[in-house]
Amino acid sequence: MNQAASVSGQRGFWDASGGRRGIGTWVFSTDHKRIGLLYFYSTLAFFCVGVLLGLALRLELFAPGADLFTPQQYNALFTLHGVVMIFLFIIPGIPAAFGNLVMPIQIGAEDVAFPRLNLLSWWLYAIGAIMALTSLFTAGGAPDTGWTFYVPFSVRTTTNVSLATLAVFIIGFSGILTGLNFLVTIHRLRAPGMTWMRIPLFTWALYATAWVQVLATPVLGITVLLIFAERVIGTGLFDPTRGGDPIMYQHLFWIYSHPAVYIMILPAMGVVTDIIPVFARKPVFGYKAIAISSLAIAGAGSVVWAHHMVTSGMSDTAVMVFSLLTFLVAIPSAIKVFNWVATLYKGSIALDPPLLFALSFIFLFSIGGLTGLVLGAAATDVHVHDTYFVVGHFHFVMFGGTGFAYFAAMHYWLPKIYGRMYSRKAAVWGWALLTFGFIVLYMSMMIVGVEGMPRRYYDYLPKFTFWNQLSTIGSWILVLGLVIMFVNIFRGLLRGEPAGANPWGGASLEWQTSSPPPLENFDHEPEVTHGPYDFRKAGL
């Protein structure tokens, strides 16, 4: 490695720009760390947009009656909230941002297998995001169908659904290219001595996720193109008066979207699995079981899609089969939770911010998983389907799961990337307010859902007022925690104390290079002689 590259790496700019200056050094860079940061900044910006939209929804629901928005505006707001949070934050958040930032360093590679393809994936993500936002302000106005784009409403509505579905199509291609790139990178670019049983479990989670991205995302592309074709040329595939079937759309959508749940949650589980051993000062309990369970979740999670459709009129046999499969997919998830707790048992635990967010993940995700069994059982799902119980469950899994793991990854790896440390005391305050506000916000939703309040309504009966007001107050506490957390993170990364090469005492490869890493990640090609959680052999 030349000296100039090493020096630029110490500054954290990884200048391989070929003479470009300004923003061009970023948007045309093929360095995986810069692309990872582009994804990080983009997903974080869209997360903030999604939070503001969600806060607007909660303000409308603070009291019965039409307070701030019309029904049409409310429908557009929750559609946009869902599209932004699902497609622009949760799905790409951890795999594309932290996967790019960390995974090649974890396996001792200089970069991903296809750097230009990696840059193209970010460009496709950016183009799709711009198209999605453009759909809000062009002819017809913001889509009002919900993020699922269910027919027949998505075909008949006069809002700008066509542009929004094309945006989702392009964003899906971005995910496919990222998954393909990661698969080849993990197979072909591991450092000498990096056997399959020495790969960090975050990388194992990305590997399982990449297979789901490559195999399941094309189904989403086909489905949204069919909506586009239905709207533009009237194919009639989903119109029963012309021999079509609207239920077929639900099958197609959930054949992708339930595996997409695992695109969202598997990388989050990988983050938590990497963090817990470091702060428990113990090797991870059941390495092989966790690695295999990641693949098992990816596989089993791809065949349970129709549990979203229990009330759609499927046969009793189909309902029974998908209910059984739903309960079976809980087994590999439970294996992970058991192994995380077993790793913590009798460990020398350091309650630093990354571990606190990881512990919140375990608690909140477990609640989300257990309430998912209520929805997986047909007898109970019939009663709570399309109520706020579903909304609360979904957010416990997605936000309490993926969102908190994203925050854990921020606090864990960004000091490595930037070379500076944030205030740990402020991070703890942010974590405490965020966790408390989250529980108040979404637990209230589940309670009011059990009482019978339907979701997607901009108004409600007066008997639901108390829980809606409590939920809205919880959203204010949550937002306060987010503000403290983000201000602390970025203030620390810009002006904080030097973090050092290994601030947490990790044993995996990303902690064996400088902070920030040099252009090609290592001054010399690393040779792996021990597992990623073998602290004794690493001399820690």
C-alpha cells in the first residue's frame, strides 16, 4: 500500500477519487467505506423523514375527530411513512450501510468483489428514492394505498401510484445487486485462514440475508410491474370481472414481503451477536448453532407468507399449514435469543451504549416475536387482524428489532470508522428515553388493538382516547431520545476524543486495523489464526 493512501486513510477520507474534488469524490467513489457512509447518511435522513411523518400521524390521533388532516391526507401520510421506513430505511439500513462499512474488513478483504456494481447499487437506491419523493408532488398527488399497494385500490385510485411502484422496482434492483456482491465477496475474498467457522456472525447474517435478497426480491419487481401494467394498459390480472384474482396479488406481494422481514431482521441479529461477546468478555455461546439458525430463518421465513392472509378466504387446510410453519420459524429465532442470554451468563459485563441498545433489542424483539405467535394462530388472528395490535406487533419487531440494532451498530462501529468517540453518558440518556418512549408508544397500540380499534383509520371512537393519548405522549419521549442520541453521536464523531484502534476490546479483524481504517483496510494482508470471539488468543 502506498504512503499517500495510508495517510488519507488516517484522515478518514480514503481518497481514491482519481483527481475528482468535492461531492464527486463521494458519489463516484468505489471504496466500500465511502459507499457504506453514503448509505448510512441516506438511510438516516429517510429515517428522520419517516419519524416526522409518524409523529404527524400520532398528533392527528391524539384526540377523536379531524384535527390536523383530512382523511385523504391521513391516508397519504401513513402510506408515505410506510414506504419511506420499509424501503428506504429498514431494508437497506443495516445490510447496505453497515454491511458495506464493516463486512469486507471483518473478512480481511480490501473491498467488495464488484466495487463498481456496489456504486451502481447506491445510485439505483438514490434514483428510486428521488422517484418515490417525486410521486408526492406530481399529478395525482401522494399515493394513498398503504405501503402494501393492495389491489383493487392501487389500480383504481387517481393518486400517483404508478411512479411510486416504479420507484420500489428500482430500489429492489439495488438490493439484488448488493446481495449478489456480498455473496461473491464472502465466498471469494476471505483472508488466508478465514475458514467458514471463523467468519464473524455479523457476516454470517449478511450471507443469509444476501440469499434472500437475490432470490426473493425479483418477486417484488414482478409484482409492482404488474400493478403498473394494470394501471397503464388494463391487463386485468387482478380484476375478477375480467377473469383476474385480487387475492393473487396478496400472494405475490407476501411471497416477497415476508422474506423481506428477514432481510430486515437477520442483519440486526448479526449486529447483536457481534456486540454481546465483546461486552460480556466471553466467546459467543453456540457459534455453529447461531450460524446455522441464520440460514434456517432465511429458509423457513420464505415459506410462511400466507399467514398474512388468514382472513382473506383461504381454505382451512392452507390456514392450518401456514400457521404451523409460522410456529416452526420461531424455533431458530429462539435459538439465537437463548444463545445471546447464555453468552451473557457469568460474563464480565460492561454496560456500554452498544450493549444497552443490544439488550433493548433482545427485550423488544422478544415481545414482537411472542405477539407474532398470536397473529400466527388462526383463532386469535381472526379477532386482532387489521387492528392496532398488528401495528404494535409490527413496530416491536421492525423498530424495536432492526431500529435498535441499527442504533447499536452506530454506537459500536462508527468510532472505528471516524476514529472519534461520543459521550457515553449522553448515549445512555438517549438509550433510556428512547427505550421508555418506545414501550409507551407501541404497547399502548397493542392494548387499544385488543380492545378493537381498527388500524388505518384517521378517527376513532371516544372510548379509545386514553390509550391513543398515552401512545402519542410516548412518541414525544421517543423523539426526545432520538434527538439526544443523534446530537451526541455526530458531535462526538466530529469533535470527540480519539477512539483508538480497539476501543471496545474486540477480537475480530475490524479491530485489528487503525481507526479510521486505511484505504485498503489493512497495511498488510491479515492472516487469521483464531475465531472472531477468541479473546485469549487475540491477547485481550
